[in-house]
Amino acid sequence: MTSRPKHFIEERHAVILKLVKEHGRVTVKELCERFSVTVATVRTDLDHLEGIGKIRRTHGGAIASEKDAEPLPFGTRRMYYGAEKKSIGRAAAATVKDGEVIFIDGGTTAVEMRRYFADKSNVTIITPSIEVAHWLTTETSIAVYLLNGFLNRDSLSTIGVPSEETMLLMNIARAFCGAAGFTIRDGLTDIHMGFVEQKRVICQHARMVIGLADHSKIGVTSLASFAGIDDIDVLITDRALPPDIAREVGNHGIEVIVT
């Protein structure tokens, strides 16, 4: 049997490290499915990456090593699947109606929505993202409420959980939330606890929760959940869902928009 070329192995290792950094963990099963390789091959990959200190093996998968546990920088993450994220952002913005109050989170997918509000009127956007707020300063028909909190210098977004009093005053029609992962069991998940808590509170008060996730996030669970499967109204993604996930999503009454 002809062996795989070395560059293919190195590319596979690079993708595994990216997934670990973005989602906090990977499983042997999902890696086998992603690369169409055997369990033995994936285990060899993980053994190699653990040997050079990049991951730590766990039962059935791996997590980031303690010395390499920081997530990828925001600027790096936004380059992965950039075209897909823009497409999702465009489709998400298209659902917004004139006069609505909406929430846009500070993740790499949700911030792409900022490009598509030129034809909107009397929309109020609540966001932790300084980039979103700055971009929309020229759109005079768009009002922006910037959530207060500590500044995350990487993403240029504020981290802080809005007070119950503040949330009771806000009539959020739609909450647009990017995610590091989406599964039936865990719903929408993220890797940064500060943003998880922020989005969890927003989703509890919004009339409609719209998850934004490119295909690499589907079937993946990240560190913590901010919206359970029964809290999600719409999922916007760039590829058709796997049949088993699509069936369960339909059973839960979630509308799926594929860009």
C-alpha cells in the first residue's frame, strides 16, 4: 500500500492543533470522520503531537497542553473559513427587519454582519464589539449600544454580564451569536467563559436566538454552553447539516439557513 505523502500528514497535524485551540478538545471519532482515516492513524497523530508537547491525550481524544492552551488569536481565527463567515454574516443581516433591536456578539462570524446594514433603517444594535460599533458610525440610521465591561484586547470586545435590570429594559428581537461548536446534546458552545456568560444572559432574554456556525463547528463541543438546543430558533451555516444532526435539529423545531 502506498503511504500518505509527508505534507498530507503535516497538514493533518496542523488542522488537529487548530481544532484543539478553537474548541478546547478533539475526539478520535470526529478526527477519523474529518480525515477519512483509521483510528490507528489518528492515535499515531495524537501520540506524535503529545510527544512534542502540543496536546495532552485524554480518553478518546485530546485537549490542549497546559503550555499551549491559549486560543488562537482573533485575527488568525477570522482568516479560517473567511468567505464562509462573510456569507453567514450576509444571510444573518438579511433576516433583520427595520425598527428591530438586535444583539451581535463579538466573535469572528457575527462581526461579519457589520458589512450589511446599509439598506436597514431604524435598527438598534447591542454589541460588545468595538469593531462593529466603529464600522457602523457612518450608518446614521443605525443606533449602537456598546455593552460595558472589561476590554478583551484580542477581539476588541467587552467582557461583562449585563445586569438583570439592564436586560429587563432591552427588547431584543434577535440575538446573533457565533459559536465555537454546535451539537444536539450541548447546543451552542464557546471556549471563553467571559463571552459564554455574556451570551447566556443575552439569549435568556432575547425573543429569538440565532446561532451562527460554519461547517467546521458542527458536531463539535467546546468548553461551555451558552444556549441549549431548545433555546435556539435558527441556525445559519454554510453547508447542509449531516443527516443525523439535520433530523434532530428538525425535531427541535430549529430553522436552518444554509448560505
